[in-house]
Amino acid sequence: MSESDEFDQVRFFEDEGGLTARIPLDDAPELASRIGLLIAYFACVELTIRDLIAKSMGISQETAQTIVGPVQSLSTELDILEGTTALLGNQRKDVLREIVSEIRWANSERNRYAHSQFASRKSDEQIHRIEYFTDAKRTTKRTPIDNAALDAAIERMRRLICRIWLFVTGQEDRR
């Protein structure tokens, strides 16, 4: 492998303030911003889980907070939310199951970006995501950033937030 084909994850430089570091996203502020949007939209989704539990169980948000507040795992919160579908009529049950499925997708997508390293190489301008670099059970995976897929994921999360709002406010028929 030639030097131009090697991937850099962090580059170090000396400047007037001493040693400094830069990652590939420093040179791609638009990409970094879009990744930030994806993560921020997921944070909005995550905040709605207690609202969804309250609505599906017919309880206050404070009671929903008491139920899931001690839970440390998003997966467990989603399992609780999924369990509340037994309290709903068939149509709302199906809608809530679809929402839970979408939240699980959104969490996975967020994790793909939030827990990846980013690398570039001197021979091209393409930035790559490096996944599973700390997971001894998986093989490290390096893939080029697919801008269209990232944009589609951001849009899908935007639609998910709207769908959750419509469910919580009882307007899911507006979809």
C-alpha cells in the first residue's frame, strides 16, 4: 500500500499554541454539520419515548417518567413502550408498533455515526466511516460516506419526529 492510500484518522500539527490535532471532519464542515443534525434529530426522538408511553397508557408524563426514569437502556425503554400496545385498539397498536420499529432504526443509524471514527486518505477527498474498531467481536468495517444515504436518514428522522407528534396529539390520521 502506498503512502497516499493510507487512511488518516487524526493528524497532529505544531502551531504557535503547541501540539494540535485535526480529524477529517475538520476539513468537511458541511458533512460534520449533517452528522450533527442526524444526532440532534435522534435526541429529539429519544425525548419523546416518555410522551409515547404516557399517551399509550393514558397516564401523565410524570408517571411515565417514574416508570422509565431508572431505566438505563434505550432498548429496554422501547421494550416497555412496545408492551403498552396491548392497551390500544388495533389501528393505534399498529401505528405504535411501526413507530417503535422506526425508533429502533433511528437509534441504530445514530449509533453508526456517533460511534464511528472518520478517516480520509491523501489520494482522494472521500471521507470514510470506520465502524466496530473497538468491538472485539466484530471485524472493523471501513465504508465511504454516502451523502445521499445520510441526507435520506436525516429526512427519515424528521418524518419520524412528526409521526410521533401526530400520535401523541391523537392526530395520526393526518399522515
